[in-house]
Amino acid sequence: MSARERGRSHAGDGAPPRDASRADGSPRGRAGRDFSHVLFISAGAGSGKTYRLTEELEHALVRDRVAPARVIGTTFTVKAAAELRERVRQRLIERGFIALAEQTAQALIGTVHSVSERLLRRFAFELGLSPELSVASIEDCAGFFNQALDETLAPDPAAARRMNAVAWRLGIDDWRGDVKTIADRARENAVSPDALAAMGRRSADDMLAHFPKPEDRDWDGALFTAVQTALDEIDLDVDTTNGTRGYYEWLKGAIYGLRRPPVPWSLWITASKSSARAKSDHIAARVREAAAAYDRHPQLHADLREYVEQSYSIAARALARFQEIKTERGLIDFGDMEQRLLAALDEPHVRERLAGELDLLLVDEFQDTNPMQLAIFMKLAALAGKAIFVGDVKQAIYGFRGCDPELVHDTLAALVERGGQVDVLERSWRSRPALVEYVNHVFVHAFAGELERRQVELRPQRTERTDAPAVLRWTTTAGNRAGRAVQLAGAIARLVASGFPIVDPDTDETRPVRWGDVAVLAASNDSVEEIAKALRAAQVPMKMTLSGLLTVPEIAIAKAALRRLADPADTIATAEIVSMTSGLPAEAWLEDRLRRLENGGDGESWAADHPIVARLEALRPSIGTQSPVEIVARVLNTIGLREAATGFSQNAIKAAQRHKNLDALLDLAVEYERHCDAQHLAATLTGFLFWLENPHSPELDLQPVVTSGDAVHVLTYHKAKGLEWPVVVAADLHFTWPTRLWDVRIERDGTPFDVERPLAGRLIRYWPNVFGKHSTGMPVLDALCESAEARACNAQSERENRRLAYVGLTRARDALVLAVPGRDAKQDAWIRTFHCAELLPAGDRLDLGGGKTIPTRAEVLDDDAEGAEPRPFAPRRLPERAPADAPREGVYPSGLPPLERAHVAERIDLGARIPLRGDDMTTIGTALHGAIAAHLVNPGRADALERVRQLLAAAGVDPFVDAEHVLAAAERFRAVVAERFAPRRVLVEYPIVHRLADGRVVRGSIDVLLETARGLVVIDHKSSPRPKSAWTDDALEHSGQLDAYRRALEAAGRPVAECWIHFPVSGGLLRVTGEAERPAADFASATQPDLFA
Amino acid sequence: MIVHFGLHLDGMTPEPPHTAAGIATAGPARLLDLLELQLGLPTPSVRPGQALLAYKSCLEDLDGPRRFYHRSLAIDPLGVARTLLAWRAAWHEAGWRGRFTGSVSRRLADLADVETLARERVPPNPGQRLQRIAAALDDGLVTQIERIVLHDEIDALPAAWRDVLAHFRCETAEGVAPAPRAAADTDLLRIQERLLALDDDAVRTPGNTAQDRGSADARIRLRGDDSLIVVRGASRDVSAQVIGEYLRSRADRMDDVVVIAERDGIIVDNALERVGLPRAGFQHYSRFRAVTQVLKLALALVWKPLGPRPLLQFLLHPVGPLPGRVRSALAEAVASEPGVGGHAWADALAELAERERQAAAERGDTDAEARIEALRADVRYWLECERFAPDDGAPTTLLIERAQRCSTWLARRLNATDGSERELFAAALAQSEALIDALASLRERGTEQVGRLLLERLVDEVTGFSPDPAIFSEAGHVRATTSAATITRPWDTVIWWDIAAPAERVDYPWSDAELAELRGEGVALPSTDDVIRRRARAWTRPVLNARRRLVLVVHDADAGHHPLWSRLTSIAEGFNEVRLEEALLGGADSIAPLGVSLEPLEQRPLPERRRWWQLPAGVKVPHRATESFSSLTKLVYHPHQWVLRYAAKLHAGRAANLPDDALLYGKLAHRLFETYFSGLPNGELAARPARAELDRWLRRTLAEIVEREGAVLDEPGMGVTRERVLATIERAFHALLGHLDEARIVRVSAEVWHDVPFRSDGGDTRLSGSVDLLLEDARSREIVLDVKWGGLDWRGREIEENRALQLATYAYMRSRPDTAGRWPEQAYFIVQTGDIVAADARIFPSARVFAPGMPETAEQIWRRLLRTYDWRLAQIDAGAIEVNVAGTEPDEPAPLPEELAAAPDEALAVNVAPGRYDDYALLTGWEPGV
Ligand code: SF4
């Protein structure tokens, strides 16, 4: 019985009752569907979510006897999916359920996309999709979108130019980016292209509603006059201040712009905000006044409206074309997968099959599902026997990626209303008690108004092992980010040097902290880079996700090597290899090159004796036969790049990073070939180099993170999700998050929420930012920022950033360091939004109220940071070896040269020639061979002729030779053999293997082998059409082959009596014999010296 | 004859070759051939893509709205055909005879309908061949096979195989049935026994809690001896090399050591080669080998617009239907002016012709012109051909002809090549022929035009995955296999390299109901549970069949582990484990459990950035005979660039950097202005067409220029940029005319070439270059106008600070001798903004004026430039080269005597910021700690 069948028959026992109406797709009455088979597990940070998830799955498989094939589980990452599968498998093996453990491979556990892909593939025919479902990469899709945009605009180039012009006036660099974002949001929220135009109008209306009414006056003339007048009136001899001079210079530039419209609005805005020094400012005031009218300028209103409306309408058209392009190519992208799956889940066929084949739905990280996925999960849940959602609304931090925490929240609320269960995990297994109490305290406050206390608080489960401070406050005193980073680095070095106690996560023993126990969390990638730089300077070993893969030195060398292979004229590439791998100053190689050129040497072959260049050159012949991936693999691994990269690394972590980078280049080559495959393009080395120059996505330029090694981990708060460290340094708590007001945003249009149609009423809003870096101080800008839309938007991001802080501060197991600048944090600083007065410790203990205090420490950091001692680094290598020059293992007898002194000892004439029409002897010969063999094995069959006919027809040689003739040739051969040799057995295609002393192996099949009383007789067919006069030459031509057969047989202990060549076409049988001579090509001098007896 | 048969024995077989007669080793493919040969049954010979296209025609012929595949077929005919072909193959192997007796559901019924056509049209698949063989055997035909030794459990074989094998005497190889083989009291034996004990439990079903042993420490504790070694690493290349070294130390017992590499074994072979051992013969199959891609590259040239990248891919390919020297020269042209038919293109062709002529003269060949004309015709055919819009398609006949020309070329190369590339040429030829067949049959069905997408898919269909013919197993190699299941006898040492999560899932594409129907119809598909169980058992063979030592090489991976590895870690702990990176980077003397010794690695830091390079005495840096403006500025501001480029002759490759930014746009604007002004009769500005006509001319001309010299802008996705660039150039063009009118310019000459003595006072050095635009106004004043794409402020500052070197240089070139020493006026024209930038508004009333505080004449500036030039050369003659790059400071002391270190009084200030573009950036050193 298959897993599926068994699953079906057992499904009843432990599972909740199945809703027979689930498959019909109709919501039941006004009350809606019942969701009592859905369980939401609310799992705060460190509450043992993974454990619980594993347990749920294990229970389902063991206790409820759900067949693994009937489980669908989604996780946030590929890695999490693998871990879940593996944990369950291990648990099952430990319990002795080996077969079941193996069957877990059947469970559909993966990321949302991989699960969608599998489901779509399964239902491809029902859904009218390509069953091969080729998934386009994000990079390729970006390319297709641009292409779609091109094609949308192509019929009307003037439209593109207008858009270019409006965007230029509004100061928007990349309007295509805006169009793409609008399109992306539309897809993510299942907004149809048709609906976009109206949303564009609405966005423009709403935005312009905050502007004063346009007034039709000569604003341009007024501003021009004001600027001209100001230029005339400002007297730099009277007002000699630099401020006024600068203002004057600015006006000078401005007047050129004003003279030749169009004028960018930034000029108006700057003019409305700029001032001269006191003496001349009354003049500047008139300019300001004239410029301040921009918000009433009809052209600005028109520009904004055109820009917004056009962006939406172009997005709608491009989106439609984009979908077409993918469809034509049989491609599907991540967005399509979600969209199609959502649609598929409304198809009766699909619903029916799934309702029958899905017993358990598991969703991990439920809070991070995007709207489309949410809709999918709701539909799947309705079909599943049981559904378990695991997540933590406090950790929803992907709003910027199109997730919508409010939507998740509403969904959960609606589920509960419809009978769904909620299970709150209440215990904390991660952090020591003092930290748990601290986090409880801070976040009960921070989330007050959003969440109840019980949804936030956890009960500590670990025991308190030290009285070392649990929360440390590090007050930085430096005035800028770089300075603060340096102070942090120093403090980290001191903390580790001080032997600060932590509890080892693996052994549970208390021990001094090491580098690898510490993580530093930062708000932005820039900040990560800054801190990393400071740590590096302080000699603290450190790891992080770095961008710039394609520019690091080890990759630069690899690219140089590839460039040189692709184009030997790339002498810069050669110089780069030499410069970076010889450890010599530039003068050394430059001198070498100059001298060579001076002596008339040629530039391209310079440095040929440099070891890496030499090994690279040895690869040159292979570029004709190898694919890009193979070439890259060779370059990476056989010319000594790894050793070179280790050689210029400062420490082991750095070296490990470089090795990973080199591996990543190979991954890129694989990705490139995949891209070519999906797009049906040729993949070549040159093409790969081009592709590397234009990576369509920043993702491809990331350096892989080194996971091993004792090093401080520096990363963003976002990336810290799901990880933990004994010590976490939370930096950037004074950060001001940029407003999202100018982003393309999703809002709800007021339609009431419906859990079964969570995507109804989604609205895409976009207000382009014409104000540049200005954030206040202009009436219209202030009006926009005070609008209800802006307030809602800001409140939303404040909530999200608070959740992000929750994620960050809950990563620590033993100690949490809060790094804050000494100066008072700004009003809008992140830390203020926690609304928690006792957040920052000031001394040795912090009072959390209710009689609870925790050990803390407060330190002020200064500049005299001492770096850490660099650790000794003495890397090793595997020995350098000369390549073996081994010959090909296989020796094929038919390719062997003739023997020098062979001769023909006997000729038997078998009769007339077979008439042939045509000269494709290879095909005819093969057919002849086959026919003779078949005849020898099964002689005397009544249907012999018919069988020969079929053989000839299948080989396509029936027009060239008649079956009767072939059969006759086979028969005469058989008859003569029987008569002449009286064989005990006639063997055909008889395999031989002969291993020579030097390791080479002779392999072949003897066409015919006769076992006779005198010994073996070897016969080889040759279908040469040449006349009898050529028999001897032709036969001797194959003496080497016969000799090889003979030696092989004799080496196997089967003495050979005679060797013959059979010419079936011309009707001859020749015995070839020879003297004790060596063959011309001494293929086996080490074996028996004697040849034909 | 005795046949060893196993599902995986078609590929590499681990068994060392023994001298023997009458023993064959075969996987399914080989045994099929063998049986057919002996039974006299035809073995189908199939062209690439043949079965697929044939099956597709069957699907199409029976297509209709009620067919289950109808909608999918419309979207992806080839994909649908491939998928259904595989379904049917699986059914045939499981015993399907091409029809259903009872009534079945729609998909099954449809495929049975299709089968009525497919039976005739599609070459038989293995299942059908097996059925035919079984029938022949039933019919009394015999073979000479005496015995078959099975290397897989008989139950693991598909039904059609079992039917055939039932006609033979079969026995199962020793190691297929599990048994522990290791010596007593070793970890290896402990784990083998544990594994076997668990395997016995394998039938336990869930829910039977009586057998649930809970989690009560089920793991056994290993001692960590050398019988079981786990090697962990991040990099597969490093681990492969370590295994290579380990094998070297075991070289004497090579026949009793086996390496399993289930995927990418080529990495192992590359490592073996690197450590000086023979390659084991792992192959890698790719459709992206140079020779097999020529067809595709050559066909891509018929589509418009033709982007420079596909063009360069064709031109720089290792092989191609045009001679390498021709492609290489044209690549050079395309790299500087991306497109076909521009100035550089024409120059390259002319130069090629000249070289042919010379070469012919040297050979004494009199037929040079005919040869050149033939080459020229080839270039026209392949590259300057008519191009078609991808959606409209190209004429089928034309495509067939192109493919035929490829075939002709391939056939010629095939005959002229021996050695490893032969096989590839043969494969490429077969592929080209198959494409011709496919196109011809399309034409027969009435398809006159073939669109790009369809063509590319067809090419992919006929392009198989080919092995690299240059790699093969070498004499004396270690035993190796691509399948763990082939370890069917005890081995002294088993090395399982890269034991990793298997990619394929066991999953049928059919619904439970369909499976039930199929089985009811005698299609004996095994249950997925059985498949999984057998697969899991096969995985244990390498562990159980290791006698003395098992080495497992496990790599870090996000995608999870191999189920067997999970199983081992669930049943045991305390493995003897070594982490390679830790050993190598941590300074260990050896990788202990394997006994691989390590050597110290010589540390060679990257060169650091330094402001000065000092060449040793006696190294001569040659001077240039002719300088240009760009070489002058390099010498003055970036001496290292001057030395590296002109003295050391270091050049970027042709694929390195296609211009696609301001540099390119500027060139296009230049070309437009040149075209326009040189088209005016006598350069007279008054002869200007009407605005509307001018606009039409502009649009047309710009499009041509882009196609010839700026085809980057024609590439897909560049449309918006293209419009922006073209609109900017058009606007600038009109602005320029406006400026010229205001300035009452009467005559304009474009790109005026000069080659003059570098110094008015003697010397051999020359100076050459083109003046962008040379103007003459109503008062016969001459003005040098230099056209720049952008950088208005920057140019303005140059003028303000008396260092507009380019203007001074061109003014100098004009100053003599014909203008009697008078220096022309000068200005910049900035395309992006349409502004004239000048030191005053005397000539151009609307110029943006950047007035120097202390104005200097062009002549004065030129003199400073000369002074600076001499000083820089003197420094270089003294071996000192200043390296002006970010990360160095101008005040770093120069390795020079005082008089050379400090700039002479009249010299220009040379401390400009390092340039943004520096081809030599990577040669100037690295920041510490990068
Ligand atoms: S983005 Fe999609 S495909 Fe990528 S890991 Fe996440 S779920 Fe998978």
C-alpha cells in the first residue's frame, strides 16, 4: 500500500473531523467557514518555537498516523525547511520508526515558493500551465520587466520622453523604478492592472488636495525677475561675507537654468529656502517669496499629476506585457507562482484532489507571510484536515518587503472568531532570567495599547548562573558614526579580554566570553560596514554579510584569469594576476615587463613563467571543449588561487571568507548557465564575463557569510531574526528611521476585512517626493506630513520598528549591551518609541518594579580604545604536485595499428559479392554485423528473412541492400564455419577485458569466437566493399586488432589457435598470421612477447 | 557469456578491470543493446529531439479542447511533449502495452488515444523494447547469456525488466544483501551492526506504540578509531584535494579503494589530476560547449536589434564559421564602437584586407583580391545580413540556409580535426542536421516564418548534453563510481565524497485515483514507500561493505543532509571527525586521521597603495614619438597610467568593458555633429534645412548612428535610457545651432585632424588629434569648440583655474603655421545641458561664463603644460612614477632629488583628484585589510 493510500485509511483516528463540504468552495452562510481545525501557536522570542513545531509534526506522523505525503509545511528559508525535516527524521529514528523517518522525504516541506512550485507542477495540466514550469530568476525578471516597459513605450517614444522630462523636473532619478514598484505591489496584492489607473488618479488627487489651489499667473517671470534683480542688487563689495557670496554664486547658476526652461522644481524649492547674510537678506527675501509660489504653480500640479497617473498607467500596461513575455517563454516567477496557486485553489479539480490528499498544513513564521501568501494559506487551511500556524506578531518586520502585519493581525483575529484555537508559548528557554525579566518589562510597555501583557511576557526557564550584569549600557562619547564605531570596537575588545562570564550554549558550562559569542546589531548596512571597519582596525576577528563580492581581490584575480583565457590580448589581466599573487611591489613586475618589451619580447606572452599564469595557460586548450562552469571550476581550483587568497589574508576568518567568495564565483557561473538555459541563450566564457559586469541584482554581489570560526558577528537587526548569541550589542538605538511617506504604499480602501478574501480592498498609494532631503519648513510639505495618511503611515512604521527592536533585544542569551550616544537622543530616535523610562541602566542594578531588580552595568566609552592582540596566523597548504602524465585507460582494439610482419596464411572464397547501392558503409556494416550475429545465435528460423528485413529497415539501409542477400551471406558464413572448423560452440560479440601491466585496459567484443577442438578461433567481420584483390591489404590492416583479441584471450587462460577476417560483402575468409614480432606501436611491451604462433 | 547487471552499471563501474573473457558488465542501456543484438531485434538509432518532435506531432494531431493537455500544449508544446513522453515511458517500463481494457479517467484515456499514433511514429522507448525482447524470448529465440549476476535487488527493477530477466538464470551479487563486514571491535563494525539492527525494524509501522522505544538514549557511543572517519569541510574542492592526497598515500592498494561521488565527480578528478594521480573518468555533461554553441550564436545574428554583446560573443568565441583573425579584428572594432558598420568597423575591414594583401604578397600568391572578396562576402553573410524582428520571425528558408552553412563549416572542421574536439564537431554537426530537419518539416507544414522564441527552443531541443571529450579515465586510476548503490561487494576502503541531500524526490505525477486505475490495468508501478525503502537500503551498501575503513566527506549545506548521514548521526555519536578548513587555516601539521601532511603556506600580502613607484636604475621607459591630448593629460596628472599604457603597453581585453555610459553618449553626439556639419556644403551654416526636415533628419541619423556605434542602447531594456540620451542629443543639437547663430558663426568644420610638431621650437615629437568643431564667425575669428557630454561645473572650474588643457592643446594645434601664430578662441559645449562654457561671453552671448580671477591665454597655459610635461618626463627618466590614486596622499615624499620632486614654478598644479575611470586601478595596490 502506498503512503497515500495508507494515509487515507488511517487519517481518521487522531485527526479532527474532516469537513465534507470543504472541497466545494462555497462559504457556508453568513457566518462563514468554521476554522476550529486551525491552531495558531504564538511563540515569543526564545520560547522554543522550533521544538514545538517539530513536536507537532512528529505527533501528527506518529500519533495521528498522518502519512508524510499528506503533509504540507512552509518555512521562511530553505535552511529552516531542511532543519525541520531533519529534526523530525532524527526524532523518528531515535524512536525506531526507520521507515517512517525515510518517508518524511515525501512531506512537502519547503519555502512558500518551493511548495507552490511543486503544487503547480502537480496540477499543471488542470491549470493550463507548462508542466516543466521553468522558474525565472529575480534578475531575469527584472530584465523582462524593463523589456516590457520598452515595448509598452515603443509605439509612442514621445510618451517616454515626456515621462523622462517630467521626472527630471520633479528630481526623480529612476522613474522606471517607481513604475516597477507599483507593478510589484499590484502583483503582491492581487490588484488587477485595470484597477491601477483609478488608483493613480486617487493618489494624485489625494496628494494635490494638500496643495493650495493652482493659480494661473506668470510665476516663472516673477521668479526670473526676482533672481535677476537680486543679482543686480547684491553688492559683494559691500556684503563680503562668505554666506552671501555663496548665495550669489548659486543665483548665478540659477539664472542660466531659468533662462532656458524647463526648470527643475528643486530650483524653486531651494530658492524658496535659501538666504543670504543679514546685510543682503532683504534682497534674498524677495527671491524666496517669488519662489515660494511653486506650490500654486499650475505646472507643478500638472507635473505631479502627470507623473503619478502615468506611472500607474504605464505600470498597468507594462505589467500586462511583462506577463505575456514570461508566458511566451514558458517562464513563471515567484509572484506568478503565488498568484497561480491562489487561483488554482479555486478550481474544483484541484480542491477536490487536495482535500483528499492534504491532512496537515504547517506554516512557520506566519507573521511574515505576504498578503498573497496569506490568502493562499487561508484557502489551504480550509482544505486541510488540520492546520497549524506558528508565529509571533511581535516579530513581524518585513513591512518593507510587502508584508502587511495588520493584515496578519486581522486574519488571526478572524480565525479566533471562527473557532480557531490559540496556544501561547509562555516559557523562555533562551535567555537567562534577568534578561527575560528585562525584556518583559521593556516590551510590555512598548507594546502597550497593541498587545496584552500575556502576549508579551515569558516565564524564564533557565537558572541564573552568574551575577554578571545582564544589561550593559555603553555610552559613546564620539561625535560621529565612525567615532562611535571605534569606541564600540574597543569596548568589545575589552569585554572579551576581561573574561566576561557567559554560559556555553552547547555544554551549559560557565566560561569566559569569546569573539564568536558576540554579535553587534546595527540599523543599516552602512552602519554594519562602519562597525566592521572599526573592528577590523582594532584587530577583532569579525564576520558579516558584505557586498562587493565582485570587487574583492580574490575574485578580481579569478576574473583576471578568466579574462585572460577569454582574450589573450587582455594584458592588463595578466598584470593583475602577477601583481596580486607574487607579493612583490609594482616596480618588480613593471621592470620585468619593460625590459622584456625593450628586448623585443612580445607583450602577450609576458609572465608565461609566473606559476599561476603558467598553470592558467595550460588550461587554454580546454576552453574549446569546456562549458563556462567547467572553466570557472578549473580556474578556481587548479591554478593556485586558493593558496594565493590564503596567502594574502590577515587571519583565518578572512581566509575562510575568501575561500567562500571563490566558491561563490562558481555558484555565479552556475547561475549564469541557468539564466542562459531559461532564456535559451548561448552560454560562453565571454558571455559570463559580460553577465558579471551587469549583475541585475545586488543579491548576486553579496559575499557569503562565514558561519564557522571564532569571530564577532556584525549584522543588521533584520538579519538577526531567528539567531541567538550569548552577548548581543544593540547599536544604533538612536537611529531615526526614514519616513515611508514617499514610498509606494499599500493601504486599505475601507472595505471591511474578510478572512476568506483577505486581499479585497487593497489600495496602492504613491506620493512622489519632490522635496529632496527637506523634511519640514515648507507649508505644503508640512501639510503633507501632517495629513491623516502621513500620520497613519508613520504610526505604522513606528510600530514595525518597535517590533524590530524586540527582535534585536531578544537575541541575547546572557548579556545585552545597549550602545547609546552620550548626547540626548533626538525626539524621533528609535529608542524613544519604546516609551519606556527605565530602559537604560545607570548603575549596578536596575529596578524593574514589583521588587524585581537585575544586575546591570553602565560605562562611558572614550577614545583610548586598545585593539585586541592579533591572533597568530600560520596557514598551511597541501603539497604542490606535478600532474601525472597518465595515458588514457581504455585501449580499443579496432584502433590499434597493424602488426609489421603479419601475413595471410589462407584464403577461403565464400562466393559472390552482395550487391550494394550506396556507400554509407558504417551504417550498412553495422546492420550486416547484426544480421550475421542474429543468424548465428538463432539459426534455421523460418522467419529468418523477415527478421533480417526488419533489421535493415530499422537501420534505414533497406534501400541499399537486399535482405535476401544479407541472409545468404550470413548463411554461407555459418555453413563454411561449421564445415571448416567444426566448432563446439559459436559465440558472437564475445566480450574480452585485458588489463595491461601499465594499468591500461584493452576492452572489446570479438565478433565471432569459435570453440574448436584445436582451441579458439577468432573471427572479425569487415564490411569493406573493396574487391578480392584488396583482401590481403584489408585483412592485414586489422592484424593489430586480432592480435589484441588473441592476447586478451590468452591472458584469460584461453589459448587461441587461429585468427580470421571475414569479408561478408565480398565473400572472403582470410586467416591472418604473423611472426614473433612486436607490433609497430608497442602497446603492451610488458606482456607476452610472442604473437601469432 | 556471463553478464553483471545493475541499474547503475551503464556508467562508471567501481569494479577494477580483471583480465577475463566472456564476462560483460552492463546497465540497462547496454544490456538492452546486447539482448537485441543476440535476438536479432533492431536497436533504434535516434536523432537528437526526434522522439520528442514525433510525440509532439501525435499530441497535436489529436489535440482538441477536450484533451487534458490542450491548454498546456498551447503554451509549451515541447515541454508538454517531453513530460508526457516520460509518463508513457514510465508506464511502458511498468508493463503498459499501449491501451487500457477497462474504462479509465480522462488523462489515461487521452494518452491511450495518443498512443495509437505514437506506436507508429515514435521510436520505441526502453519499456517497449523490453516488451519486444520478452516476446522474442517467449517465441523461443535464445541468447548466449548463460547467467546474469544482479547488482540490485530484483524487486527494485521495473516490471518490464523483471519479465525479461525471468527468462535467464539470475543470481544476486554478494554485497547486495546487507551484512556487516568490518573487523571486530571497530567503530565501523559497531555502526554496521547498529544500522542492520535498525533495518530489521524497518517494517515497524507508526502508531504501534508498543514498539516505540521513545528517545531513551538510542545512540551508540563510538570510540573515534580510524575505521570510520568523517571529513567535514566548506569547500568541495579542498576536500577533493585532501582525498586525493590520502589516495596517494594508499597508491599501493588502489584496487581495493573505491571513491563514490554521486554528483560533480569531476571535482574529484580535477583534484586527482592536481595531486598527480590519474583521472578516474568522471564526466560532466553540458550543452554549453564551445563547438556545440556556434549554431546558436550564428543564428542569433539574424535578429534585430543586434546587441553588441551577442555580437561579441560570436566574434570572440573560440571557434566559428569566420576565420579567427577576422572575428578578432572585428571584435576590437565592436569593443570601441559597439555596433555593425560604423567607422571602426569599416577601418577594421580595410586593415584586414590590407593584411591579407601583404600576407599574399609574401606568399607570392596572386589571387589575393579574390580571397579578400570571399572573406568580405562571408562577413556580409554572417554579420551584415538582413535582420528580422523576433516576433515577426525570419524566413524559414533563410534559417535553413544558415544552418546548412553551419553544417558545411562543421563538416569541414570535423574532417580537418583529429583529437578530442572531433567528437564535439560530430555532435555539433548532428545537431545542426537535426535542426535543418526540424525546420524543413516546419516548412513542409506551411510555416514560412519562424519567430525567435520558437527557433531558440528548437535549437535547444537538438542540442544535447555532451561530455567533455578531452577528459577520460587514465591508466591506473583509483576505482570510482557515481552511485552508492554500485558498492555491491566488500571493499577494503570506501570513500563517500560529498554525501549530500539527494535532489530527486520520489513522487508520481498522477493522482491516487489514476495510480489505482493504472495498477488495475497491470501497469505495475511500485509504491512510493517501496521505492523509498529500497533506495534507503541501497544507500547503506557503502557503509556495510566497508571492511577496514569508511571515509565520509560531508560538506556544509543549507539544503540539509543526506538521509543516510542523518541516520548515522541519529544512531551514533563520537565520530572521528576532522574539519579541513580548521586544519588548513589553523596551522595543523597534518590532517590527522587521514595522515595527509600539510606544508607551511607562504604568505604574500597584496601590494599596498603607494604614491610613488621607483624603478631601479637602468630600466628605460621609452618616450612616445607622437603624443595626443589624452596621453598628455595622463602624463601630467596620472603618470602611472601613461607608463602602464604607453611604455608597458598594457591593454584591456575586448570583452572587458563595453562603453555604455557618458563616454558612449558623448561619442554619439560627436558623431551626429560631425555628420551634420560635414554634410553642409562647404561647412556653411546658413545652408540649413527647415526645422521639420531637420528633425526628421535628426531622428533618422541618430537611429543609424546608434545601430552602428552605440548598439548598447538598442539592447532589450535600454529603451528608456535610449530615449533619454537621444532626446538630450537632439535638444543639445538645437541648442548648439542657437548658440552658433547668436555668435554669428558662418562656417563649421567637424573632426579636423591635426598632426603637428609637439614643440614649436623643435624636437621630433609630434602631437596629433582631432578638433571636435572648428568655427569661423562673421568676423573671421576662429573658435575651437570642444564637445563634452556632461560635467559642466567641472569644465567651468577648469576654465576658472586656467587649466582647460584640452582647449589649450587644440588651440595650440590651430595656432601654427597656417594661422600665422594667432591662437583661436575656445569654448566647451556641454551636451547634457546644451550650454556653452567659456571664460567670457564675447563670442557666445549666452555662454555660461566662468571667468578666471587672473586670466591666462591659451598660449600661457600651453607653455605651462609643456613645462609640466618635461618635468614629468624627467621624473620618469629618473625612475620615479607618481601614482595618483585614492588612498595615497600627494605629500608622500617622492624618491627624487629636490629639483625633480617639486614642480617647477611655471608648471601646472598637478594635484587633481584621482580619476574615476582607471583601467589600471587594480594594479596600483590595495587598501590594507580589504
Ligand atoms: S524568496 Fe522564495 S524562493 Fe527564495 S528562499 Fe524565500 S521562499 Fe524560497
